[in-house]
Amino acid sequence: MSGNSRKRKAPAERDNFQPAAKKPKDLSKRQLSTCLRASEEDKQKLAEQLTNVQDMVKKLRTENLSLKIKMRNIEKIQQKTTKRNEELKMTVKMLQQEQLIYSNLIKKPNTFKYLCGLSVEQFNILWNCVRPYCHVIIYPDCKGNGERTLDKATELLAVVTICRHSLHQGVMAYMLKVGESTVQRTFIAWMVFLETIFNCIDLKPKAGFFTKQNARHFHKDWPWTHRHDHRLY
């Protein structure tokens, strides 16, 4: 090499050197056809899913409409049932008011006294005396579950009424709207019970009780109170 030949300098390094971007390779016809076929399949699947969703929406709308119709029918039935129950309550209330029971008759003191011969106050005194022991009453040949058709006060009222008027038990059963056998068992049970209670109580009045209870004019008008007229009697 000649002395005049000069050495080639190395190229200076460039800052932020970036390699040249590669050109995208052109897809072949076969690859394009495969991609198009895949996209068509995806499109068909999406269309089927959309159709299924639309069918489900239609079905839900139909079911919702059917449920609304059923709810309206149920509401109408509930209204009819409520109205019917109110009518039945009114009927039961009217029948109870007409029924011959203690709670109704105490509101009619004249009728009450005519039936049993006692005023409401007198009957209540008797009832309060025997009520603490009513749980020991034994009803003969009673095959029920222990629940009584009539309350105890009404039973006592019926027994006293039968005794006062010598009333046939079948008539009392008709008045109380119960079976005649029920009245028979009730009457027997209460008669045994009342006899036992009264035998245990000393009902003899104390000396001078009637004299104190009588009115003063009764003492004056009674024959033995006038000594000068005792020969006339």
C-alpha cells in the first residue's frame, strides 16, 4: 500500500438508533380465505346467539304477561273472599246475638229473670260461688275432645231454667242450638255438682236474720205485734 493511503475512520455512533421497521408480509390467498371463513363462522355464531336471546326475551315477556293476568285473577278472588268473609262475620254476629247464651241474656234483664227466676245480680252471686269449682264437673258418657259447646255460665243458666219451668231437655236443646244428648249430659253433671256444693254449705240463716231483713211496717202490721188484737187471730 502506498504511503499516501489513508485509513478509513469508523463511522460515528448515532444517538437513539432504531432499526428499520419490517414491512408486513403480504398474506397469501389461502390465508386470507381461512381468515374470512373464520370471521363468517364467528358472525354466524353471534347471529344464532342473538336469535336465542331474542327468543328468551319473547318467552319472558309472555310469562310476565301471564303472571300479570294470574295476579289480577288472584286479586279478584281475594276481594271476593274478603267480601264473603265479612258477610259471614256479620251473619255469625247476628246469630250469636240471637242465641240463648249468658253473654246475650244479661243485656235483657227482664227476659233473664223470666227464664231462670233470678235477677242478673242474683245469678252472678250464684255463679261466682260455684265458678272456682267448675273444673271438677264430670260429664257422663262424654266422648268429645274436652272442649265444651257451651260456656259454663250458659250451662248453669240452662240448668236453672229447666228446673224453674220443668222444661223438656229437647226444647232447651233447640233453644241453645245443640244436641239433646249434650243438654242431658250437662243437666246430669250440673245437678250432681250443685247438690255436692250445696250439701257442703250451711245455708241455714242465723237467728233473727229474717226479722232484721223485713221492713219496719211489716213488723207493725203483723198480728203478734199488737197485743190488744191477739184474740182476733
